[in-house]
Amino acid sequence: MRILNLLSIILVLLSLTTGCATFREDGRATLSKWPPDAPVNKNTIALQVSGKAIANDEQMDVNEGILEQWRKEVIRAYETSGLFSAVKSGREKSDIYADVKISDKGEPNMFMAFLTGFTMFLIPSKVHECLIINTTYKDQNGKALNSVSKTECVNSWIGLFVFPAMFSNSPGTVPKDVLFDLNRSSILEANSKATFNTVSRGEP
Amino acid sequence: MNRLSRYFYVQLIVLVMLSTSGCVNLPPSTNLKSAEHAVNILPKTIWVDEVKVTDANVKNQKVIEESLRGNITTYIQEGGYFKEANALPGIIGKDDLVLDFEFDHFIQERHLHPLSLPLSIGTLGLYMVFGGPIAVDESNLSGHLIVKDSNTLVLTRVSAEIQEDHYVSMYNSIPTGLEARTSLVSELLTKCVNELKNNNYKH
């Protein structure tokens, strides 16, 4: 009876260490200086954010909640850059228009996920996921100014003993950080190519 | 009544409540399938202007409209329905066309499958484990496409409706309206191209 009690306590304690954590892969976007040096005359920018998710080469729905989270991170990057006098949305009149396309490509393994659950998380499983941002900048005449593409991949682990890592590597916050950094990196690259200075302000 | 049977009855009450509660609205999405190449092509340059979602059930209209506009523009470019397609802003040429989209029904609903309750109880859950349908996702979508010339004169307005439903099991419970949304946009574009061609808006 005492052994059974001890076993159940061990099982409960082990189950408490179960968790899911997301880790960024090496080769993340480099951010030379943030925020970059602000120009004297700042332009306004309007953002159009669209997104899609692909799991094992099959498209999946991206619901409005996720779209809103993604959009917030894009807007945060442009607002904190200090390069623009105003960050607007969609079709609002602006000096520069940025079409931001987000793709979330993942490779979940259903068999491993089942095995993890079936073995009470003794066998861990991993999901590999890449976030790809394609940004096209246009001026108010529709002339393409520049196009920037950035990618970063993350790995999410689920299993025993992962719980402590959740505090620093929560699956809820790491992808948001990645998205923010990818957008900051896109802005820095476009800025280094003078994309935001080439707009003739006030022209029709 | 022992603990096990009490647990069984609680489960039963929950399932009965679910089955009588009708349906739930699923969160809307905006992505579309990759476009197949259009059969009927109009040799014109078009500009996507406004994409409006007027369905009152869509809570976050701005986010949905913005993303949908980007995805529709990509879909038109991939499908090659027109000589050239872009989203405004841009300089609209004299012979160019401007497209406005409006979606008045854009929500999917999930209903409990009528067999799921009796069969789940009758087979002690094996029905669900073996992938039996537990719910039905239903899409009733409708939209309009308004085509204007470079002087904002309305040339034509086409409408389309799509009804699609599919079973949901324990293994494919993530909602998807991808098929229905893509069919709706595709039908609007095909109708629009046919209409414009029939009315000789080629030149």
C-alpha cells in the first residue's frame, strides 16, 4: 500500500513537470540598431497584413484571433521604428504602403503526438515551424519601392520535464517575438536601401 | 447511486445539453486555396479597391477585411483572370477596371451530429475513437463583386452564394471554411469575367 502511495505521488510530481515550450533556431534575423536613426522628414505608412498557415503542405484556416495577434506585432514593429510620422492601416491615404504577407509553415507529426499522449508524455514530440514574412513597399502611385523576405524557424517540444522552460519559452510568446523581430529586420533592410526616403511627399 | 454511474449520468446530461443547444459560430478566416488557372481570361488591367465584410457576426471586421484583400489580390494574380492585377493604390489607366468585393454572409457554423450522442454512449466512446462524425461544419457564404471603370462608373455587379458542409471527427476537429471561401471568390471572378466579355468590355 505504501509503495502504491509513493508511486502515485511520483506520477503526480512527474505529470506536474509536463509542458510545452518553443525554442528559436539559430540563424535568427540580425538587428543592427533598434530603433534606427530617424529621418528629419518622416513619411506616413499604411500596412496591409494578410496571413496563411500551412501544415504538412496543406493549407489551414487562420482565425481572426491569430490574425489580430500577427497584425499587432507588425504594427508594433513599424510604430517603434520611429521612422514614420504615422502608421495607418489598409487603404488609408499614406505616403508609403506596405503589403505584409505572413506564412506560418509547420510540420506536425500526428503519430508522434499520439505516442506522446499515449505514453503519458514519457516520449516527447516536436513540431518544426517556420514563419515567413514577405513585405512589398509601394509609393502612393503604386510604384514598387522594394521587396523584403525574412524567415525564422522554431521548434516546439511537448513532454515531461519541459514545464520549467515554459516560463522563458512559452509557445504563446515566442512566435510573437519572432514575428516582431522579422518585421524589425525587414524595416532595417528596407531602410538601409533608402526605401523610405525615396518617396516624393505631396505628389498625387 | 455509486460514483461511476453518477459520473456516467453527468456525462449524459452534458451531451444532451450540447445536442439541444443548436450550433456555435466558428471564428472567421480569410485564407484561400491556391488558384487554378482561369479558363476564361479578360485582357484588362484591374485594381482591387475595397473588400468589405458586412456580416454582423464578424466581430473584428477591420482585421478580416485587410487580410482578405491581400489574399484575394494574390488569388486573382495566381489565377490569371486578367492581364494584370494589383491592389490600389496605383495610377488607374483609362481602360483599367476597379473591383470592389462585398461579403454579407461570411460565417461558418458547427452543429452537433445527430448520431454522435447515441452512438458515443452506445459504444462507450469507441464511435469517437474510430473517427465517427461528431459534428457538421456548415458554411453559408454569399458575396458580390462590383466592377467599375476608371471614372468610377459601375459596369456590372455579380453575386454568388455557396453552401458547403463537411463532417468533423475527433481527428479533424479544426474548423476550416477554406473550400467554401475559395469557391465563392472563384465563382464571383468567373461570373465577372463572363459578364464583362458578354457585354464587350474588352476594349
